[in-house]
Amino acid sequence: MPGMNGIELQGELITQGHRFPIIFGSRVAPLRGRHRLVRKSTRPRVRLERYVRQCVGVPRIADLAEMICQQSAGPGARYVSAVDSIVDDEEPVRDATKTLVRSLGYNNVSVFGSANEFLKSEQVHDTSCLITDVQMPGLSGVDLQDHLIARGHRIPIIFMTGYPNDSVRARAMKAGAVCFLNKPFDEDHFVGCLEKALKAA
């Protein structure tokens, strides 16, 4: 940044007796020494949230991470306006998935109890990532995928299922699904799938 750089600012703060945690952001080569570095990109959220949580010592700082990520990535970062839609006929699963997604800082999350409910909503046109169960009354998750493709909507989809089936998985992935997760799934794996889906949006 113009004038005093981040390291010089740190030195000045130390000389003034200020000793508080600092997170450095940089688009250039990694900093050397005992500095906490977050490389600026369009997807620094999960790592940045972990660092901020360590600094401020609170269990959930998604809103703070959102603000810093926007400043770090600059205008046009894909995730800032990301809209995630969750389709599952079981309310506890919908709520748990929504909580998980929001905990990662993605606050524009909508939930639907069926594939038809989602298809009839305005979110069809705005969704950046669709997270859907496979086995549901009425249209299944893969049926929902087929309907979206037929209507010209190429939304990145993450499938979740408690009943793994290789043929269903192959059908979904062949049609362009981002991930096909078996319940219960690893949170880190889910985060990777979500980031991959938003990158493809």
C-alpha cells in the first residue's frame, strides 16, 4: 500500500507499545518470519475465518470474516454475492445444512422442502450453488437436476444422500454435478465442494 507498508506499520505500533495480533494480506510473495499471512484471492474465507477466530478469541466470527474478505478480495469477488439454495424434505437436515453454510460466511441461504418448491421459486434464477438431497418425495434430487438442465439452468449442484447408489451417483456426475456426498459427510470435504461449486458459478 502507498506510504508505510504493513510491516512498517507493525513496527510503528510496537514502538508505541501496542501489542495486538495482526493478520497480513498480500498478493505478492509470502512474508518471512513470524507473521500471519493470508494471501489475497477470491476464496480466502475459511482460512481467514480461522485466523481471525484465533486473534479475537470468539467461537463464531463469520460476519467479521465476511467484511474482511470483501476488503481483501476487492470488488467483483464471486463469493460476496453468492446465493446458496438447500433442498431437502427433512427439516432438521435443512436447518443443519443452512447453519453449516452460514457459519462459513455465506449469508444468502434459502431452504426448500421439495424440488417443486425450489423450481417454483425466484431463487432458480439467482442461485449460485444448489445443495440437494437425492431421495425425496415427488421429484428426486437427480430429477430436479434434469428439470433445471431442461430449462436452461446450469447451476452447480452438490448432492447429499444417506442411501449411496453408484448408478445414481454416475448419472448425477455425468450431468455435471460438482460433488456427490454420502451422509454423514466430512465438513472439510463439504467446504471444498462448496468452494468448487461457487468457483464454477
